[in-house]
Amino acid sequence: MEFRGRWITLVGVAAVAGLIIAVNPASVGRALGAADPWLLVMMLPVVLLLYCVRGSTWFAVLHGARQTVGLREAIRVTITSQTFVFLPGGDLWRVPLVKVEGRAGRDVGVLTATVVFDDLVYLFVLTFAMVPVVTGTPILSIPLAVSLVPQIVIFAILLSPRVYAALAGRVATFKLFRRFRRELEVLGPTFRSLVTPRTLLPVVTLDIVAASLAIALFALALGAVHAVGPDVPHVAFTYSASQVVTNLTVVPGALGAYEGMMTGAMALQGVAPAAAATGALLYRVVNDMLMALIGLAIALLYDREQLVALRRAARPDVP
């Protein structure tokens, strides 16, 4: 692996290592060794259901954009794309995983826009998990504002044809983005076409379910390592704030940034630093690393099925 182009990910790995060292590796090891096995087992069906819902949400967006991608393929691609979670591009890896060549009703630029729409709406919905705690503690409206303002600005740009056209045209002149000219051209118009009740209602509903499952997954990770202290609303607040803010960073998968912010936020609420760090790392292992392995397995299985189908099509007389 070349260092150039990977340095941001390497910085994230170094940050995670620094976090473990800061809270004491022995303490992290003890917390993990004493983890509740039943809660660990419960994390598997929750994370699988989470990504099935996320795939279903993307399917609803694709349907709104008139892209001929089925529900099964949308879920498969969503899970498979987790294999690239720590590479630059994030969820945009879904686009090259969708078969476009020779498929009517599929456009690379529009597909890219659906991924952007899907992610932005999900983060916006997730942000509101912070509201129950903010209503009781007004000072916490500051992190809520920090989370919401950048999202509102992004939405405002995408929903304004003139502003978006001016910015997209300027961005497309940079050498780094010239090859994405087509994607930049259709992103704004496609995004605006999706802002309809027919598309938003199912997408927001599914995103509420997905956000609840993600918070439950993090709560299970904390419970597994006996991280006692905060109640469910505070766990939801901490998870939401950490996810939204760190997703605005340039680090692929928010590696390092998420773990550090989550550990600090939980420690401020009385959770032992070792338990907080272990819970954050455990969530990362299940949500990202385990799903990356599952995604890789699905990709290999799918490729094998496609190869068998091609062979049968070439030789129909062979069973």
C-alpha cells in the first residue's frame, strides 16, 4: 500500500492507538475480557438489521430518482461497501459496486447523488436524537447547533440552483475534481428532485428506525463492558453528537476522531475512561470491521454466483 493518499487513514490509526495508550492498554484489555458475552452476541442481529434498513432506505431514494436498482441489490451493495469503510470516499463506494454497464435506467451521476442524499438525510435525522437531552439542559444546545448549522448550510446550497451551479462550476475547475464533472452537474438537480413528500416520508421513517438501531448498537457495546452511568437519552445524545460531528471530518470512517470524542464525552458523564474507550472500540469493531468482513464474504459469494450464471448462459445444456 502506497503511503501517498493513505496518510489520513494512517493518522486515524495512530489516533486510535494513542487513545488506547492514554487510557491504559491493560485497563482496556481487562474491560474487554470482562465483557458480557450475551450482549456481545445481541450486537450481531442488531448490526445486520441496521444495514438492511440502511440499504432499504437507499432503495427508497433510488426509486425516487428512477434508478432501476432493486431492493435486494441495494441492500447487498450497502453491506458490501462496508469493505471500503476506511478508504477515502466513504459510502460513495456504493456507486462503482452497482452494475451500470448495459443496464437501462442507471446513471453514475444520479447514483452518486442518491448516496449523498441518503447520507445527508440520515445525519440530519440522527442529529435530532440530541433534542431530548437539550430540552432539559439548555447549555447542550451548543453542540446541537454545531451539528446542525453545517448541515443546514449544505442543504441550502444544494437546494439553491444558482448558488449550487456557481459553486459546482468553480469546484469542477480544480484538477482533483475534473473527472467528477458529470457527478457535480447532476448532484444539485437530482438532490432537489428528491425533496418531495413521496420520497422524504419513507426515507425519514426508515432513517428514524436506522438511527434507533445504531444507538441501540452503541448502548449494547457500552452495556457489554459494564459502562454504567448515563441513561438512554444521554447515550443517544452522545452517540448522535459524536457521529454527526466526526462525519464532518476528512478522516475516512472518522477513524480516531469518533473514538476520541466518544470516550471524552462518556468520561464527562461519569463513565470510567477505560470502559468508555472499550465501548467505543467495540462498537467500531462490530459496526465497521465485522461488517467489512461480512461485506467481503457477500461480494465473493455474489461474484461466484454471477460466474456460475454466466457459464450456464454460455452452455445451457450443462446443468
